[in-house]
Amino acid sequence: MSMNFDIGDETLWNPSNGAGRLFLRQLELFEAELNLPSGIGQGKYWGDPDTLEVDPVAYAEFVRTLVARHCRTGHSVILALSEGFVATAVALARRAGIDVRVPGDTRTTTAAVFTALDTRARELDRSMAC
């Protein structure tokens, strides 16, 4: 069994149910932390919990805010706990054609954190089924 994260008729990601559920639970957590909807939810198949629609406009705002928060924090535990989710979210955003860049504050630490995040997102993209 698997899940689909779609924009219209295009599947961006087709993770296993376990990976998909874990991503969705973390998505809910970060929606609450950022006080911002992600733009991912039930779409054209309202009765199918395994098919999710990605609203590219809302998801772009969510991911850019998420990346800015991730790059701003200097808290090593928060960085460690969130890096995998944020990198996965960035990889999904790129598949949706969303441009994700270093946030406006270009301190060295921000750029270094973003570079590590970018590298991880590219690695994940190669292993994310679509």
C-alpha cells in the first residue's frame, strides 16, 4: 500500500503508507508551530485517505516559512529533530516547481544550514518514489 501526493493529475510523491503517515504527522506539528496551513490535504478523491492534494500556492508559503524558521534557529537539538522533515518538504516543493532559496538574512550560519538542508533534500529526492 502507498499514498499519493498530487497536484492535479500529477503524482509528486508516492511513499509507503508508513513514510506518508509519518510525514503527515510531522506536517501537522509544523503547521501548528508556524500557525500556517501547509496546503496539503484531501483532494479530488475526498473519500480516499491515501490520496492527498498539494495546493502549490499555500505549500510554497508554508515551505518558505518552514525553511526560514529552520535556518534562523541556532538550537542544535531543534535542527537535528527537524532536518529530515524539512529536507523532505523541500524535495516535495521542488517537485511541485516551487523555488526554495536561502532566506533574506544571509548570515554565514544561515547559509551553512541552508546548504546542508539543500544537500539533504537533493539526496532525498533521488530516493523518493513518484
